Amino acid sequence: MENLLYIALPVLFVAGVCIGFVAQRVITTRRIGDAEVLAKRIIEESRKEAQAQKKEILLQGQDDLYNQKKELENEFREREREVKNRERKLDELGERLEEKNEKATEKERDLLKLEKELSHKERDLASQEEILLSRIDEQEARLSEIAGLTPDEAKERLFAEIESKTRHESAKMIRAIEMEAKETADKKARDILSTVIQRYAGDYVSEQTVTAVSLPSEDMKGRIIGREGRNIRALEAATGVDLIIDDTPETVILSAYSPLRRQVAKMALERLIQDGRIHPARIEDVVQKCEQEMDAHVREVGEQATFDAGVHGIHPEIVRLLGQLRYRTSFTQNVLQHSLEVSALCGMMAAELGMDVKKAKRAGLLHDIGKAIDHEVEGPHAVIGADLAKRYNESQEIIHAIAAHHEDQPPATALAVLVQAADSLSGARPGARKELLENYVKRLEELEEIAMSFDGVAKAYAIQAGREIRVMVNPETVDDDTTYILCKDIAKKIEDNMTYPGQIRVTVIRERRAMGYAK
């Protein structure tokens, strides 16, 4: 039994293995079949889905093609319309060109016709001119025979008569024109100047080249001089001012050309006297402080001047120079006060004339700015002032008005002439400035000499402090019409040869006197 079992077990094992293999193969075959069926179904579904997507893509492409085709058709229609419009415009333009061409052709024909007519007329005129010239020659020959004069002699006599008549006629015309101009210009000028002068009145301060400082006692003079004069030397060296200590009781005189230095010296000396401590170290300290205060005061004065004049936006350095003009005089007239007056006069005259008032005031205020440094820089103060204005970016019109207010440059603008007139009004007003007697007498003599240098003048008198020259002419040699020509010639010579403030009136008088005696 055990042997049978040993034999049967392997057989059974082999049989089980075979059966298991067969069963496994059957199962595998069945699974493969199921998988193939599933794969075929998946492939079929995929094929159907691909066909559906293909149809959808084809439909979408057809829609896109349709839309593009529609857009292209619309664009084509739009361009076709534009082309038609251009063709229509070109046709219209062509028609106009044809019309213009026809008109030009007609004008050309007319011009040719006129040219032919003009050529005919020119030939006729040339022939007539030859005939007239021959007749003139004949008449000249007859006139020469009758008058006994050659053509040149006749021309000279005729020209002399024409010249004489023309001079009289021109004198009459000048007289009539002057009368007409005076009725308007003189009235307008008088109205403007009288209005301006009435609206402005300035205060004037007369300053000299010396300043007096009062002392509390005579003993103070010795303290100011110091031991061996060291105090007075230190004060003079620090301020640049000469101290004059003489027999004048309780007074010290400060002498210097610069009013600024004199003012600093006066301030320093008054403080030293009040403090009582007078020695070289203290003097230098006080003078330095006074100079700083003076600089600040000068700036305040300049700012106040711009405020009073109503002029703004000026460079700070020019404002400082304006403040220095407070301590500068010209013919004893304070220059800052003069500048403010010129600014006011310029502004009022500009308003009367319809000009820019702000620009006129600015030019009037700055016209004498060069006087602030003319003792440091060589040249006329007008040119120095123009250079300063240019350096600190003033406008070209302001620069020219400053440079031309004393004829250093010929005035080229109305503003420059306005500044000249206002400067003359301010300086020439009676009492505004003082003038040396020698210069005054010399100007009067020069006026009379100029008037007497003309032919026909019998006497000449300078009157009204040199503001008017009256000329008496000989009635036998100068007629009424020639007096107007003589008056203008005298005025022109005075303008060319003399320098004077304001204006000078020239009056020419012609009169005939008859004298008789009753016996």
C-alpha cells in the first residue's frame, strides 16, 4: 500500500498540474477573448469619437472660411467705394484743370492782343516824341533869337526864379505845418507835463562833502585825538575819512568824498563819544559793527525805494546799489530821491501815452544806478549802469533806456526817450539842482554867440535863466517867411553845439519901426 501510495502521489501531482495548466489556459483564453472584445469596442468608440471631432473641426473651419470670406468681401467693397470716390475727384479735378487751361489760353490770347496794341502805341509815341523834340528844338532856337540868351543862361535864370519862389513857398508851408502841429502837439505835451508835475512833488535834501559831529564838551576833542594822535589816526585808517579838529567849539568835522564812509564814521564817532571808551582796539570794533549796520540799512533803504516805486523782482545786488544812492548827490540833488522822482514821472507819462507803466517805472528807477559805483569804475555812469543791468539780467529795453538817457547811445525806443524827458524834468526843475555861476554865465554867452553867428541877426539876448534866447533880425535882409527857417537853424545849431538840461526856447523877432518928428 505504501508503494502504491508512493507511485500514485506523483501521478496525482502531475495530473493536478496538468489539470491546473489546462484550467489556467482556458481562463487565460477566455480573458484574452474578453480583452479583444473590449479593445474592439474601445477602438470602435474611439473611431466614432474621432469622426465626430473631425466633423466638428470641418464645420468650424467652414464657419471661419465663411467669416473670412465675408470680411474680405466687405473690405473689397469699401476699397471699391474709395477707388470710385477718388476717380470721381480726379474727374472733377481734371474738369477744373481743363477750365483753367481754357481760361489761361484765353488770357494768353488777350495778352498777345494787348502786347500787339502796346507795341503799336509805343511806335506811335516814339514818332510823336521825335516830332515834339524837333518842335522843342525849333521853339528853343526861336526863343534864343528873341531873348538873346543861350539855353544854359535861360535855364540858370529860370532855376534861380524857381529856387526863390520855392524857398518862400517852403517857408510858408513850414509855417503852416508848425502852426497846425503846435495846436495839437504843444497842447497835448503841456497837458501831459502839467498833469505829471502836479501829481508829483518831491522833497530834496542838500548834502555836502563834509559832516559835522557835535561834542558834549571841549575835553572830548583831546580824547578823540588820543596820546600822540593814535586815536584819530586809528579812526581815519578804519573809516577812510579825514577828521578835522579846529577851533570850532564842540564840533568835529568829517571830510570825505564818499557819503557812505562819512556816515559810517559819524555813526562810529557818536557811539565812541557816548560810550566814552576811545582807544584803537575799541575804534576798530565799533567801526566794523557800524559798517555791518550800514550795509543792512542800505539794503533796507533800497528795498523801501523799490516798494515806494512799485517795482518788484529786482536783483538783490541792484537793490543794495539803490540803497547806496541815498548817500550820493548830484549837483546837491539826492540821487535816490531823483531816481524815485524820475520813476514816478516815467510811470505817469507812460500812463498818459498808453505805454507799459511798470516797465517805465522800472527804467526810471534804475536809470542812474551807475552812480552808485562810478567812483570805483571808469566811464560814464549811464554806460556803467547799463552794464550792471545787463549783468543782473534786466531786459534789453531797460538796458538801452539806461544807456541812452544821456545820449551815450542814440535813443532807439519810446521808453528811452521817455526816461530822457523824465530825467530832464526832475533835474531842470527850478531849485532841484545848484549850478556854478561860471558855468551859468558861460552858457548864456555861448547861447548869444551862436545866435549872432547867423546872417541877418541884429541882436540876441539870453533870458529866463538861459531857458530862452530872443533874436532880433534886420527887417531889410530877413523877411517874414525866412524868420521861420532862421529859427529852426538856430535851434539846430544849439542842439549840436551845447549841453544843457531841459530845453531852450528860440524866439526870432522881426519888426519895422518908423520914426518921425513933429515940429
